[in-house]
Amino acid sequence: MNALLFLGTLVAMEGVAWVTHRYIMHGWGWSWHKSHHQPRTGLFEKNDLFALVGTAISMSLIAFGADELGPTWWIGWGMAGYGFCYFIFHDGLVHRRWPLRWHPQSGYLKRLIQAHKMHHAVHEKDGALSFGFLYARPLPELKRQFQELQNRKG
Ligand SMILES: [Zn+2]
Ligand SMILES: [Zn+2]
């Protein structure tokens, strides 16, 4: 049951991340996220604050359930697990913020990387696509949607 709570949270976090990215980061949180759609000048960017908030929430949940290893302990670790995957994939594989000798040339990971690069093809708050981090639709579908968005912009 507890393993389920952990894994369920990890999977559900992709949905939470999608909604956050689509409606908060590309919404009222744009002033933080904007930095991630522009060239980085230093080691950090304002957008990292989102990861910090996520870490604070997950650590609080873990601390809260620590006495009897209650549900929040497992949920907190599920969130942390997602954060770890995000760190490997997003900051490592896609943006290469830390040295990683892994360059997927094919398969799902390659698709995921290209999908996120398409997200970065748009530098504004509006009109972006592909907001997920660990799940992406097939590339032909994304390319079609990208064209539609470009056409709509005129
Ligand atoms: Zn974005
Ligand atoms: Zn990114």
C-alpha cells in the first residue's frame, strides 16, 4: 500500500507539473519562469525557485509523517522521486546544466528531449506547447500542433 502511495504520487506529479507549468509558470508565475525561456547568464536562474518551492513542500510532507512513517512520508518521497527524475531529465539530459555522459539517440527519451526543445522554441508566455516533463506526445503530433500555433499567430 505504501509503495503504491509512493509510486502513485510519482506518476501523479507529472500531471501536477503539467498543470503548474501550463497555468502557473506560463500564467501568473511567468516572472519567475521567464528566466528559463531566455539564455541563462549565471549558474542559476529565477525559475529554479519553483524547484525550491517543490522541494520545500516535499520535505515538509516527509518531516510531517516522519514519526510513524505515515502517508505524508510516502507522498513526500514520491514528490522527491519525481524531483529527482526531473533533475536528471530536464536539467541533465535536456539543458545540460551539469556534466552527463548520456546522449540518448533514439527511443522514448529522444522523443522526450525533442518535445521539450519544442517547448523552448517559443520564448513568450503564450503560444507554447508540450508542458510535460516525463511524458510527451509523439513528435509528429507535436509538430502539427506547433504549425497550427504558428499559423494562428499569423
Ligand atoms: Zn515553459
Ligand atoms: Zn526547460
